[in-house]
Amino acid sequence: MAGNFWQSSHYQQWVLDKQDLIRERQYDLAVLTDEEYQKIFIFFSSIIQTLGEQLKLRMQVIATATVYFKRFYARNSLKCVDPLLLAPTCVFLASKVEEFGVISNSRLISTCQTVVKNKFSYAYTQEFPYRTNHILECEFYLLENLDCCLIVYQPYRPLLQLLGDIGPDDQSLLALAWKVINDSLRTDVCLLYPPFQIAVEWSAYKNRGVLGIAQL
């Protein structure tokens, strides 16, 4: 991705302070424990990933959609918009921003229906309740809340550069590091740290036998 991260809206507006993040969540944490709150985001990160895989999206698109989802709720309560509506809306917007190509509305809705019915029926006993007009309306609300800051710098490119600097290609190491970064999307890491710092944390695995990302 071209551009200067340090001059980007990602750095200037969306690398957040942990205390500010906790303060913004106080409304939800009045009725949920922190563990319950985190489990909700793990669940919907899984929904976004499953949607992306079913739609044959690149991991970059899935990662950007997940960051949009987390950014929205970093400034809003879970009661503001149903996460089951926001999740596919984030996927829809991310596919356009990452120039993957616009997903047809009918395909997105049918995929949501299939995913909810076949993969997450343990959580939803009824079919996916939203239609195209809901996604399009929610997209404008999402754009407004993101302040149209749509460029997301991901850790994947810094990771590849770091591995290239270390030495010869090690596919097993790359696969492990890539997996750690993907798993980090289920935490607050993408809201709290620059992407290059997330990328470099995998090295703690080799040196200490533990995933450094877990300590962030």
C-alpha cells in the first residue's frame, strides 16, 4: 500500500489509547463483563471471516472489514447497530475499498443467509433478517462513524519485509506468523498498535517459546 503511515488517518485518528477505549465501552460493560464483551467480538470476527471465505475474498479484505467493525464499536455501543447487520456491511465496504470488486447485493445476502443457517445456527435460531436496503443504509452510517477514514494499513506487508530481512524464505515460519496476525484481529491489538509493531511481535515466539502478540 502506497503512502506514509505516519501521515495517514490510520495513525492520526485510529491508533487509540487503551484507557480511552475502556472509557468508551463503559455503557456496554455496565451490563456485560469484559470477558463476555471480548467473546462477542471474537464471535463476530469469526462471522466476518466465514463470510469472507465463502465469498472468496482475500485475507486483506477480511482483515480490513474486521478493523472497520472494531473501529465502529470503539466509538459506539453494541446497542447502536445490530452487529449481525454491521458485519456484512463491513465486508461489503471493505471489498470496495480494497479494490477486490463490488460484491453483488443478492450474493451478499444469500451468503449471509447460508452462513447464519449452516455455521452459526447455534446462536441464531431464525434466518438472517436483513436485506439489501438495510446493508446500504448501514453502509452510510458506517462511513459517517469512520469519518470516511477507510485506508487501513495491515501488518502483512511489514511481516514479509521483516522475514526478507531475516534471511532465506521459511514457509513454515511465514505460515505461523501469518496465523498469529490473523488471530490478532480477534483482539484489540489492531486498535492499539501500529501494524509494523504487530508484525514484529511474532519473533517473540522463536525467542521465548510464547506468542508475543498475546502479551500486547
